[in-house]
Amino acid sequence: MEDIFEIVMVIIVVIGCCVVMPLMIVWLTNKRKNHEIDKKTEILTALLEKNPNLNPAEVMNKLNMVQGADKKSLKEKLLEKLLTGCICLLVGLVIFFTHLFGFIFLGSKELGVVGGGVMAALGIAYIIYYFVGKKALSSEIEAEEKQIVEQQISE
């Protein structure tokens, strides 16, 4: 009876992690984007009702500039990937080696070794993503930096 309960629990956890959680993330992301679009539309219609002589394209550009203040540059996004990779690699190696040398805190030695190995592999993948992205996007990063400098000079 306990074996059946364990199997059912594993199935529920796997379905929750592999199906429900990604669907919820996508749903929440789309809901947030739709909410932002609705708010921009409300603002634009209110401005156009109060002042019909406004150019809608110019107003949208200004709205996007206000929203763009918190957007991250390509370089910042790549640096976040590097940081995430280093953290995942470090945590994965700690879990891997602690379980490999007998200090068990995740239930079993095999689970810790596999979990640590997966976490370390994920960290290595993020670090590789950083270096490949840095090389592939170098011209875009330079152009983005020049654009930021020009905007700061013009202001």
C-alpha cells in the first residue's frame, strides 16, 4: 500500500512540476503583458479625448520611453545569465560533493549526486550561454551602448 502511495505522490509531483507550473508561468506572463497593453491603451485614449490634436505615434513613443526606463540592456541580461550560471554551478557542486562524501541531506546519496550534477550542468549551460551570447551579440551591445550615450548627451 505504501508503494502505491509513493508512486502516486511521485506522479503528482512530476505532473505539477512539468505541466502545471510551466502553464501557470505562461498564463501569468501573458496576463501581465495584456494588463500593460490595456493600461497603455487607457492612457492613450484618455489623452486623445482631452487633446485630439496630439499625435498618437508620438504619445506611444513617450509611453514606451517611460516604460523602457526599467528595461535592461543586452549586456545586463547577459551578466544576469552569468551570475545565475555561477550560482547554479556553485550550489550544484556543493550538493554533489557533500553527497558524494557521505553528508546526506536530500534523502539518499544517489539523489544528491544526481541533483547536484543536474544543478552544476545547468550552471555550466548558463555560463556557456553568457560567453556565446557575448560573442554573438557584441555588435548589438556596442550599438546599444552608443545609443544610450547619445540619449544621455541629448538630454
